[in-house]
Amino acid sequence: MSAVLEAPLAASAGPGFWHRALRHPSFLIGLVLSVLVVLAAALSFAWTPHDPYEIDMALKLKAPDARYWLGTDAFGRDVASLLLVGARASIAVGIIAVGIGLVIGTALGLLASARRGWIEEAIMRLSDFGFAFPAILSAIMLTAVFGPGMVNAIIAIGLYNIPTFARITRASANAVWGREFVLAARACGKGRLAITLEHVLPNILSVLIVQATIRFAIAILAEAALSYLGLGTQPPQPSWGRMLSEAQTLLFQAPLLGVFPGVAIAIAVLGLNLLGDGLRDLYDPRLARQR
């Protein structure tokens, strides 16, 4: 039974996984782009070209040069420094919001798969209800009650992720519950909780990892959209979405102000999507045998 259980995990965790990963262009490109975004956020804690919060109206809308690599905005702030610090907000929102959806959604999906019956039906109907409130709509409702801010954006995006993870977990877990090693574990007298934690969850981790990576990209995009609308990260904290919002009135005077944050968002989202697609291919045993 243990050999059957470990088979799908060995293909993903052993040296063969990295051997295939290094030959997978989507995975490599996504990994490089994602690492660049993370490094940019990490670098901003130790160093930025200039103080991102320093306002100097005498330097507003300055073109890129040797001192200000990407120029300055309408308040004279260094755009390169704003982009580096803005990466923090995007990554923080993505990690926390996806973490909320992953933990709660996975728990609900495992419960639905293990218990079945009315419990499964209730959880799935609650998931359907959750899909009726996308992140932006939820953020608008939270803002109306509690005011705009990063915390409300995180809660809104996290709540929207819960039904997604619940459905994916339940579907994947249902397939595992029909496997021979699970039937053998039940025949040995193991309870549903023990089987879920020891056999079901380890065998669906690859699916959850891939989905978390893709949802991370969606969370970064949602945070940028909410900040663009003024519902997410608030001043003076830099945010890529708010940089886009501030640049839209200056497109004819300083078009690059809208290009740089747009490119940053595109790199982050593209990198995570490519990374997720690559992981999906690498974790699929059928594709693993073909490579």
C-alpha cells in the first residue's frame, strides 16, 4: 500500500522532476520571472535608488536619466523606487489572500469528500454562492462598511479563492477515495480523518500547488485592479495599480508613467501563469512519462 501511495509523489519530488523541469521552457521562464519579482520586493527592504516617499515638486515628471533611471512621477517621486516597494504590496496580498483560500477551501473540500451526503451538498452550494461575489464586488461591499485599505482587499480576494480551492480539492479527493490503497486502509480499520490526512491530502498536494500558483497571479491582478479603483492599498504606500491610476491623466505628458507599472504587473502575472502551467505539466504522470 505504501508503494502505491508514494508512487505519484516520487515522480514529483525526486531528481527526475528537476531533470524534466530544467528542460521545460514554460517552467523555466515562469520561474525566472517570478524570482525576479520576489527579488525586487526583497531588495526594496534593504535598498532603493531614492526614498519612495520623498516628494519634490521641482523634479516632477522628470524624464529617465542616469540619476532617475525610470524618471519621476507627478509628485517628483522616483518611479524605480516606487516599483520596487510596490512589489511588496502585490506579493503580500497574493500570499495572504491565496493562503486564506488554500487553507479554508482545502479543509472544506476534504470535509465534503470525506463525509459526502448533506455535508458535501451544503459545502458545494455555499461554494456556488461564493462565486456570485467576485473579489472586486466583495471589496466594494467591504469598503462601504469598513473603508478602503489593503486588509479589506486581502479579505475580499481571499474569500473569492475559498470556493475555487474547495471545488478543486473535493474533485481531486473524490478520485483518491476510490483508489485501492484507500480501500485497503479502510479495510484495516482506519478512520476517515486518518485516511484524509495520511493518504488523500498527500496525493492531491500537487494539484493544490499548481492551483495556488495560478491563483497567486490572479490575486496580484485583482490587487492591482482594486488599487486602481482606490479600494486597495492606500497612500502613501506605493502600489502598481494606483501608479496606473495616477498615470492615466498624464498619458500625453508622460506616457512612460503608465508603461512601467503595467509592465511590472504583466511580468508578475505572466511569470506565475507560466510557472503554474509548467508545474501542471511536470506533476502530470502521463506527461512525465512522455518527457
